[in-house]
Amino acid sequence: MEKKKLVVLTGAGISAESGLKTFRDSDGLWEGYDVYEVASPRGWARNPALVLDFYNMRRKNVREAEPNAAHIGLAALEKDFNVHIITQNIDDLHERGGSSRVLHLHGEILKMRSLNDPRKNYPVYDDIKPGDLAPDGYQLRPDIVWFDEPVPLIETAAAITSSADIFVVIGTSLAVYPAAGLLHYAPVQAPKFILDKNLPAIPSVANLTKIEMGAAEGISVLSNYLSALV
């Protein structure tokens, strides 16, 4: 029998439980930085060295972090479901947790690309420094979608979501668009679940179950709900 398609949208909350700080939190990683100074085209134009230093620091933090029970639990669901992870996170914790299909809406911290060509990326093995050039001769930058930049994979994510049999949201405030709008692409009849320790305020959505718990703690509760839907 063909497995049901389980689409999971994840946000900063799932990575925060692996020790990666997020600007959602009062003590978040971005505190002390104007977000537009380190994560926007205008910030890059003003001070590219600051932006590179910021992401070099974040990359180091990602490499030191480990997948938590939520990452591992989502990977385990592949035994019973056709699982597609759509993540707003730029770390690789889903992949290291064992998930085989992960779409990174906002890019990947362990990749870089030319300023001139967003279509081709390269793995990052060390810090990116001013003067580090791509093969086309242009400065390398993190392969991250910054504020005020389009999200190239949003249409792909919407198509995946629109064909979901089950849709799950974990660890996101549903405040950052266009990713937050994916909830409304899920079929009306599809069971939907939101797992977060601080449940976001959302408009009325059909077939929605809320689980007010942290991702690592709540993954077993979610898995129990899903086991009845196999």
C-alpha cells in the first residue's frame, strides 16, 4: 500500500532545542544586531565583512549543535509515511537527524554562492572572507535568503503542501511570510497539527489539532496521533 504523504513545516523552535539561538527569543542570536545590517542586501552593501563574520559565527554554532529528539523522531516517521520536510531553518540538523527529503526555504548555512549567480552553490568548509571568489570571479556570499530577497523555492513548497495527506507545523510562529502562508495550501480535508511550546494565533483552520509542547518533548505525542492515520 502506498504511504500517505506527510508534509512537515519546521521553524526556529525545533533548532532552538538543539541550542541554536533564534531572534524569536529575547536572548536570541540576533540581539545586538540590527537584522537588516546582517541579513539584507543593503546590510551587505554597507558592510560585507560584518555580514560574513556574522554567518561564519552561525556556521560554527551549527557545526557544534546536534539533532534533538524532534529531528530524529521526524526521520523515524519515514518508516510509515512519505515524509517531506519544508524548513525555514538554515542548519543541517534535519539531514543529520536522518530525514531524506528536506527543502530549505531560506537557504543553507553550509553552502555559499557567487554574488552574481544564485543558481549554483558550493559547500563551505571554512570561513568565507572578503576576497574569496567564486569560479566566475565574483565575491562569495552565504547561500541564504536574506530579508527583502525573494524566496525561490516557495512555489515548490506550495506544490508539495497542496498534495499533502497530512500537514504538520513544528516550532514556528507562523509570522514570517511567505512560509507562514503554506498552512493554507494544505488540502481542507487533510488532518493538520501544530506543535509548539508557544502556539501561534492562527485563523480558523479545518481539521487542526494543537499540541502545546516543545518539539523534542512533543514529538512522541505527535507520533501517537499520526500512528492512527497510517
